Amino acid sequence: MKRVGVIGIVVKGNPSAGLEIQKLLSEYSDIIIGRMGVPDRVNGINAISVIVEGDNEKLSALTGKLGRLNNVSVKSAVTSVEI
């Protein structure tokens, strides 16, 4: 069963993480509805929100891989909305 969710990603001071994040998001593009990135140059962080639809296993796999990257914090929320 597929659910709709949001993955929040915060990258602190690691420009090379952007390439690794992009690679993972491309790998999981089949579950991504949309995404938005916002740089905070004052504090040296970048925030990315990703709207996803998929089963819990695939959402957890993406979140886990993102969370293992250096200087990357990830939080996800899956809604009860089934599609």
C-alpha cells in the first residue's frame, strides 16, 4: 500500500553532500512527487523538502540512505493517506 509523506533534509556546511543527495533522489525518482530546496547562506545550511508517495519499505530505504550521509540530518513523516 502506498502512502503520501514528506522527507525533510538539512545539510550543514558540506557542499559535496549535495551531489550525493542528488544521486539518491535520482535513484528514487519513481516515488518523488516534488521537491524544493532553500539555501540559508547566513547560517551555512541548506534545507530540502521532498514530497513522496510509496510503500513504507521504499520510503524508509531512502530516508536511511540519506541519514547516513555526513553532515546531513533527515526527518520523515508519513501520512495516513493511502493511494
